[in-house]
Amino acid sequence: MARATNSPASRKRRKKVLKYAKGYFGNKSKLFRYAKEAVQHAWQYAYAARRKKKGDRRSLWIIRLNAACRNAGISYSRFMEGLKAANIGLDRKILADIAVRDEVAFNALVKQAQDALKTKAAKQA
């Protein structure tokens, strides 16, 4: 009597892994043993990249804000300090969007930040 191998389920599982590995180089797209390893590594990289993407986005927003601030005649750090002093609770994503799409509104925010910095300096003096 032959041993039971659960052939349909095994074949389905192997075909699924090879489908995920489609387009990989050499044996990694053809042979199950190597494809399984390559797919597992790919999933690990994808998981890490989804988290890294959030930091990359934040970096992009800060770069855009810094450029817009410099055009408005203030540094990024002073601008953020001024917004905090003025109790303006917009996050970097929204600020970067305003800087790119609406220069007039962004310049108004810069003006508010500068005014708040002046009042803060006056209080400390």
C-alpha cells in the first residue's frame, strides 16, 4: 500500500509559490525549493519597506517644507517653532500640501509663525 501524500493540496501549494516567484531570475522562478526561499525573502523585504515608506514620506514633506520656508525667508526649524508658539496644530503632511498648492496661504502661515516668534522673544526678554 502506498503512503498518502495529500497530492492535490501539495501541488496547489507549490503552484501558488511558483506563481508568486514568476519573473524571478533562474531557478528561483522554476524550482519550488529555491522559489519558496526567494518568496519568503521578498515578503520580508516588503514588510520592512511598508514601514520604511512612512519615514520616506515624512522626509519628503520636510524637504518640501524647508524649500518653501527658504523661499519665504525663514528656516524650517524657526517656522516649526513659530507654528508651535502660535498653537497651529497642522502636521507636516498638510503643511507640505499647502506649500505646494497654495503659496498665499503658506505665506500667511509663515507670517503667523514669525509674529508668534516675536511675541515669544518679547516675553522672554
